[in-house]
Amino acid sequence: MTAHLSIGASNGSSNGLSFTGVSLQDLSKSDIFTSSLPPDPEYNTPAASHNAPRERLGPRMVKGALYTFVRPEETSDPELLGISPAAMRDIGLRAGEEDTPDFKALVAGNKTYWDPSTESGIYPWAQCYGGYQFGSWAGQLGDGRAISLFESTNPSTKTRYEIQLKGAGKTPYSRFADGKAVLRSSIREFIVSEALNALKIPTTRALSLTLAPKAKVRRERIEPGAIVARFAQSWLRIGTFDILRARGDRKNIRKLATYVAENVYPGWTSFPSILSEPASATSSTTINPSRDVPPEKTEGESTGEENRFARLYREICRRNAIVVAYWQAYAFTNGVLNTDNTSLLGLSLDFGPFAFLDNFDPSYTPNHDDHALRYSYRNQPSIIWWNLLRLGESLGELIGAGSKVDDEQFVNEGVTKAFAPELIKRAETIIERVGDEYKAVFLAEYTRLMRKRFGLVSEDAKDFEELFSEALDMMEALELDFNHFFRRLSGVKLADLENEAGRKWVAGRFFHAEGVTGLGNDNEEVARGRIAKWLEKWGMRITQDWGSGEDGDGKREVEMKKANPKFIPRSWVLDELIQRVEHGGERKVIEQVMEMALHPFEDEWKTGDREQEERWCGDVPRQNRQMMCSCSS
């Protein structure tokens, strides 16, 4: 059992004590994943894989396994383009370790911690999973270009991470692809992983970005290759269960569920107790349920009694409700929310055609292949629940078994014909109940986050309709920039809202540089009037929470700026970054963007280029708003 979970930006220290970090060599390493779960039967030991020619470790079907031992392909003349100082700290590595030959070799795929002469150490692996893509079963997928090197444990925080290279070469799960990653998509993932963490959004992380100059990768054109060293407390996803269910592998479904509870989460007793009342976004028992239920205990009435696997399912659903609430509150759109991209820990996972909204447009998707808008910003909460229903189907037998889940006959022989109706009914009852809980947790978390973004302290049931919904409708109708709206709102003084003229004057700060835009919005005075009407309501609520004096204005602005970033890595900024690195040969600009991404709430940064900082934080050029890209990476 481990206790290593953390969410959001951390400081790399424990109990408030500073921690300087250790060398890569001294960093604690483990291989709990490969020691606990079934390997690919064709290469069931590290030696079997290592002794095989590298080209034999390419695409094929893998059954009865959750991973394959496979080493990264070597990278010729790699160039380390950038690191995240925050990632170094959170892993537990000392500052400056990135300059060592060992670090550069490791993140380029040219070093592992397995010794072939003694057949000892930790051998890299690629995970096996499947998934539903755009709502259809896609079969075996897996880590087609990602290879995990080891698990590390921060000596101070005791947080364990799985260190992985993306773009490290072919694996049995590469299908028809080459196992490589192009520089442009690698830059995007490198930056956004750390940006989301700095925004306190649960996410996988990125440690480093390495150019593979000799790797010429064919996509729509020939592009330079790259490798992202990334890390997460777990890379397991709903698709990991999907593939087992599709193959009828009930033994490994149980084994995997037990592994997740005992080695990914802090243990069975960490999961929520059954709710004592129907789920509600305003209920304290829904938001903070009791825990510490003994693993063998079942709770609730017979038709809906919850065993430990039901509690595991509820925790996974609750965590995903929280991460979606963050996405919606900060207008982050993943773009490809397939089940193989949905984390069992509720982390933002696998970044392809993602984007932050510019203008507030709920129907926006950054994925130009998503013609049906399945993965649009508006649909993200319902799509994640659709994915969680697929997980419920995979765990349904264990959930529905209730108190009989450990009976020898059930474990060894499965569901009897006589028991099946009761099991199915119980599973359906629990999953439906969890759906209500998912909605309630999402709504509660979204409301909490939006309250902070609007600068509110107290809770008022009318806020959602009168302030939140009207503001969003207004932003959509007037094509206002979502994140700029909140940052600029932070600095509004209540004295400027005392009369209609003042409110209309303040309204102008929310328009784009070219003025009011949007269909039918050719009358700026009408647009100013709508914003002014909303500002009047907002000002009244702010006065309730902060008072009407200048002192309250100052304190509120400080708190609002902690929730409303000045910088986010918008698509146009990332596109400029890619062009300057790939085609202009620049390198310092990566460090500059990362510095801003790691400190998104600041007013200014130490990049050495104040004009550039303001440009990246300013009005989005009209031709660059709501950009789209492909899944090709």
C-alpha cells in the first residue's frame, strides 16, 4: 500500500521544510507496476526482451498481459531543448542535474537502469490497453510510442511517479505508426503539461524536451523528431480495463482493480463511504464523504449494497468530475477524450489537439477531425461520464457481486445463471447512483472554482443563474475572450460602477482591440449596455462580500488574480513558439514560455523581454482566434 497521491502544483518539499533534491543516480527507483501485473507472454522477462533484436519488438497483438518489456530506440546526437524546474523539484532532482551526461542520456532514451551483464535492475516497459475512439471500439491500442523507464519516489514528499518517454520508438502497440513524435506536438505537450499543473488543474507532467535531429518523421510532411520525458503518479486509463473486458479476461480485471486500489491509490480504506442521502452539489456529505471503510465491509441495502470495488469506482468517477470542473472553469478543451485518454486518477492525460478557448464559444473543438463536435468544450462533462460508464461495464461484475465478491465460487468460476439477475440489477443501481454523484461533485467543484474567478467569498444560490450563466451568455453573444474577461474583471474598482456611465465605460475594457464583434453586434452602445447591466449585479454582490471601500477593492483584486491567470499557453502562442524553434533555430524562447507557464498568475516575469510578455498576454490576433489542429503528432 502506498500513500503518494497529490493534486495540483506542489513545492517539492514536505512539512514546509526546504529540500534541495538528489542526483539522478541517488533518486529512489522501483518497478512495482511490472512486478505486480502480468507481462507479455512472448517476452515475459527483461532478458527475453533485451536479447531480441529491437526490430522484433514492433507491432503485434498482445493478449493476457498489461505490458511488454521494451527498451527505447537509441537517439543520435540528441539536444536537450528545455526542462521544467518545477518538474525537477517535484520529482526530487537537484537543480543543475539536467546538465549532467546521465540526465541528458536518460531523457533521450539512451540510458536505462537495467544491467544486461547481471540481468538486474529495472527494465523499461510499454502498457497494453484498448479504447473507444469517437464512440466506437478501436481494439488494442497501448503505448505506441511511450516507454516507461522506472518509478521514482521523491525523498521528501514520498510521492511516487512513473517516468516515461514519449517518442522513444516502436513498441508492440504502435500499430501502423513509427513510434516517433514530432517536434511541434512535443513542444505543445511539454508546455501545456506544466501550465495545467501551475493552474492547479490535475494533470500528467513534463520533465524535459529533447530534439532528435537525425530522426526525420513523416506526417503530412517530413518533420524533426523529439522526445518528451513526462511523468505521472499513474499512466493507467479507462482503456486499460476496456481491453480486458473486450477479451473476457475477468481474472486480470480483478487483478488490475486490486492493483489500482492498493498501489495507485493509498489503499482500500481511502475510498468514500456510501452516501447517507441522495447526491447533491450543496450537500456536505456529497462533497466530503466519510472514508476509512474496512475492505471486507459492504454498505447499503441489499439491492444496492456497495463493496470495495464499488467504492473504487466511485472514487475514480469523483476524481474525473473534479478534473472536468477545472477544465470547464478554465476553458481548457482536450480535443480527444477517448477512453484511452481518460485517467483512472482523474488527471489531464495525453495532449493532442488541445486548446484553451479564446472567445467563449461552447461549441468549439480544437480538433479539426471532430466534425460532429463530440469533444467540444460544451460536451466534455457528458463525454467523460460516457467514458466512465464504459469503466462501469468493465467493473460491473465486481460491483454487482456485492457481498459475494470474495466467495470462492464467484472468484474462480464466475457468475452463475441463478445469481446473474441480482448481480446485474445491483450493478445498474450502483452505477446510476454514481452518475448522480458525478454530476453533483462536478457542479459543486465548478461552482467553487467559478466563485473564486468572479471574486466571491460567500455562497448565494442565485449566483449561478444571475451572475455565472448571464456572464457566460454575454461572453458568447459578444465574442468576449474568456480568460481575459476574468483577469480584467479582477482590476475593476467599485467606485467606477456607481452609475450607468461609469459601468459603460468599464465595459469597454472587455472588448477586443477592434471593438465589439459577433453576429448582430454592430451597435457598440447596446453591447456596452448589456455588460453594464451585468456589472451592476456583480458590483452589488462584491459589495456584500468585500465592502465598498478601496481597501476591499485591493484585497479582492489580490485574491482574484490568484484565481485568474494573466498568461495561458494559447494556441497562437504555441504556434509562434514552434515556428521560432523549428524554423528559426531559437532556443531561449522555450525557457521564456515555460517561465510564464509556470507562473501564470504573475503580472510580469523574468524573461528579459517585457514587450514580448505583454504581447503574449494581450489581445489574440483576430486571424489566430479559435485555432484548430489535427491528431497527427
